[in-house]
Amino acid sequence: MPDTEAPAEGATMLAAVWPGDEARLDIERIPVPVPKAGEALVRVAACGVCHTDLHVLKGEVAFPGPGVLGHEISGTVVAIGEGTADAGERRVGDRVVGAFIMPCTACESCLAGRDDVCEVFFAENRLKGNLLDGSSRLARADGSRLSMYSMAGLAEYAVVPLSALAAVPDELPLEEAAVLGCAAFTALGAIERSGLQAGESVAVVATGGVGTSILQIARHLGASPIIAVDIDDAKLEAARGLGADVVVNSMSVDAVEAVREATGGRGVHVAFEALGRPQTIETAVGALREGGRAVVVGIAAGAAAASIPITPLVRRGQALLGSFGARTRRDLPRVARLAAEGGFDVRRAVTRRYGIEDADEAYRELAAGRIPGRAIVVMSQVDVMSQADAGAAS
């Protein structure tokens, strides 16, 4: 099927379905979703493999199952929802990336330009598994509902609000561009939140997909020195290859002392924490200099809490900030342009590739800590069937 051709009515597709009660993904054939007004149907090229999905799989983040996960995608627009009054710059045939934060554009936060805290997105999608109108576009073959985590990108087609899409520049490979929608997008949001300036020192604590994305963008913006902290030597070597000046294995040395040593005893201007564990957050705060800023990016499991010494935070004029993501309508096009200009290398960011049939394996590898950087699930063998074809196959 040509990339820009929409599937026929009643067509089905492959999707990696989370059953809701076990930490696994089952490959199922389900109906291709139909976009409504203000939405696009995207033929998915690839979907990123992210720790946040893993938290959902493991029951560490509340989300209603069963459902389809996957929240950073790239692909091609094949249809615009009927009744769309204004599709903006989006057209059928566009190569696009989808951000995991899908702003409603109309709530108080969105009207203030704060897409990153869109009230409707969090209430409907993150709490209920719906799109912005309060309903899901996905169902199983028997008609039973499936929840959607963001656009539910671990499938051959995804419905995405037009507000959450941006063009992929021609210079970028489409499949690898998927990581712009979360890893790079989250990194840019964290850097914007920190107020990072050229020449400031940076520590990146945990160098997975988001951590190495922060490292790349910080390097592009002129931060120096950049110190990568992790417990895995292979991940640290990958971080060095992406621009880290100093690497610290916190299993073998005191990470806070090592960061201070690398900065003349003062600590860093900005520390980014990209895993969501109490000990890594405590390391990031401990590594700060006077007036330093710690930005926590990683999502934690359950009600995990970190212990932060109060007096040093107050006396040294430090700041502790949270950053979930960037501001979609403003920043998703920016991160795509940044990648096209060489400020973020999507090819080097992607370290593993899996087919849709191996999606469960991809998340098992992620859980075991065996994926440095970012992995993607690719849909290169798109296998859409009509109802008649499905009946004949059965």
C-alpha cells in the first residue's frame, strides 16, 4: 500500500496490546482507528521504547487497561478527520512526528501557552486512556474498548490530534525521527525549564534515551563541562561519544564527589535527573553549586519519594524543578529543526530496532537495562487487511 493511501473501511492492523493485568504485550489484529474532527490518521513508521510505558506495563503508574501504549511516533499522514475546519499546516502525505503531550488548545493552561500542563490531556488521556473528546479510538476485534496511552503508537496506525503533530524535515530519516516526540522533546523542555546558558556546567544523572538527549542538546547550546553519571559503563561510553566531557560510574565512586572534583570543587550549575528514582534525584541535588538548579525529569514508580536536605537548599540558594515535557505547539517544530541543524542526532540516538512482533521483547530488554540510548519499534512490514481478507485468512 502506498505511504499516503488510507486503509479501506473495515481494515485491520497489528497492534501490541497490554492486557492490563500482566507486564506483557500481545500482538493482536484490531480495527484501524478512524480520526474525528481535529485529528489525523498516521501510518506509523516507528514508535520509541520509553521507560514511562514500562512503568505502565509493570503497574507502577496508574492507567486503565487493557490498552495500547507507545507515545512517541513518526509516520505519514494518510487521512484528516471528517469535519476538520482547519488542519493548519498538516496535509495528507506529510511526514510527521507526534509528541506525547497532546494539547487540547482550549483549556486555561493551553490558552496561556502551557501545553505541557494541558488539563484536558491529563484528565482524559493519562487518567482515563481517552483522546481529548473523552473517548478512545481503539477497540479489539470483538468490539471491546482499548485504552490509548497518548496516541497508542505501538500499532501500524495511530490517531493523533493535529495539535500534537509537526513536520519531519526532509534531512531526517523518518523511522529514527520518532524519538523527537518524547526523548528529544522531553530533553528540550527540561533544558528550557532550567534556563541553561552557554558556558554553564551540567550533570546528567542517568544516561538512557532522555538523559543522552539532554546531553546532546546541552552540548549544542554550549554547556561546559558536561558530566554524565550512570551505573553502566557501556551507557557511559555512549554518552562520551555524544559529547560528555566526564563520565562517572556511581557504582564505583561517590558520584557527588566526582562531580565536584570535575568542577573545581564547586558543583554544577544545572543537574538533570532522568530516571525517577530517589537515589538519582538525591545525587542530582547533591551535585549542585551555589545557586544551582536541579531539574527532575524521570517519572517515578508509585509513590516513591526522595530525601532532600533542606538547609543546603535554602542557604545555597538552589532550585528544585520538575519538567514533564516541552510545550507541544511551540517546541515540537523547534526540536525537529534542531535535529535537522545537527543539534540532535536521531541516528546516533537510536541504538536498537525491533519489529512490531518483537515489541514485548523490546520492553523486557529495557527493563533489564540492556538498551543504551533509545530503541524504536518499526512498522516496516505494515500488514493491513480488509475484513474480507481477514475472514479468508482465518
